[in-house]
Amino acid sequence: MAHNADMEEDSRLLHTGKAGDIQREIDQLAAQLSRKKGALEDLFRTCEHQWGEIRSVPYETGGYTAPGDPPGTMGVDWRPPVYVPRQSHSRWVRTCQVCGYTQVTQRSTTAVTETKVPQF
Ligand SMILES: [Zn+2]
């Protein structure tokens, strides 16, 4: 690990001319990217999120036939075409009205509500 970092450091020292210019620009952009990511994380952490309405955005997978091995393929592990059934998945999205942070989840719990049923 440390060895790789040392080698990267070395190659930077070796670059001159155009290569050196590009490497310096890459380093500046990398630093800028790191600062921006930090700023975004700070925003997410410090905002007192006020969530807007939860939107349901389900998605589907499957509904196609996986081709399997081409005809003429030899061997005992030959795989035939397999139909992958269409499946619907639940997904929800909410967005903070203050900072715009958008969260996506596929996790859910089942709400159980108790209804009073009179007994005579
Ligand atoms: Zn927020």
C-alpha cells in the first residue's frame, strides 16, 4: 500500500513540461473535488432536514430470457436459456425542502393498525 503511494509520489516528481502541467492540474482538481465532497457532507450533516412528501417510485427487473450458452457448446455444465420473470420492487424517495438532499430507500416496515371491533 505505502509502496504504491511512494511510486505515485515519485512519478509526480519526474513529470516536467506538459506532463508536469497536466499533473499539477489533476492534483488541484483532486483537492477541489475533496473539498466539495466535504462541503456536501457538512451540509447533509448540519441541515435540520425538513422532508417533503414521500414519493413512491417502484421499478421492475426481469421480464427477459437470459441466452444461456451458445448452441454447440460442449460439456456437462451447459446452461439452457432461462426466462427471468418480471418482478416489481418497491422504492421511495424524499427530498429535504431546505438543502435539497434526496434520500432513496427500498426498506420498509409493515404498519399494523388496531381497529376496535365491538363484541356483544
Ligand atoms: Zn436538508
